[in-house]
Amino acid sequence: MARRRKYDKSVYRALVMITQFGINMLVPVFLLSFLGIWLDKKLGTSWLTIVLFFVGALAGFRNIYVMARHVYEDKDGNGHDGKA
């Protein structure tokens, strides 16, 4: 019975991690894209959306990199699993 709970816990952790990766990537892209659309309408420009989209994509990739590095360090034996 204890083994089943451990398996279920690892499955839920994996699902949470996948969800976090998606959120960490998509939120900056959408926020900065919508900001670019709004600014383009306000300022009468047509290029800010594209620039801010790419800035959002870079921010998303950075978020993914930091999160993946943190997960890798926790699993790779620095002595703790992120718990205090």
C-alpha cells in the first residue's frame, strides 16, 4: 500500500512540474504580447507587439532554464530535496 502512495505522489509531482513549465513559458509571452498590442493601439505603432512577444519568449525560456536547473540540482545530490 505504501508503494502505491509513493507512485501516486511521483505522478502528481510530474504533472505539477509539467504544468509549471507551461505556465512559466506562456504567461510572459501572453502578458508582453497583450501589452504590445495595447501599446501599438495607444501609440499608433505596428512593431511593439513583435518586439515584446520576443522579449516574453526570452523571459519564458529563462524561467524554464532556472526551473530546470533548480530541479536538476535538487535531484543531483547536493544533499537536500528543497525542503527545509
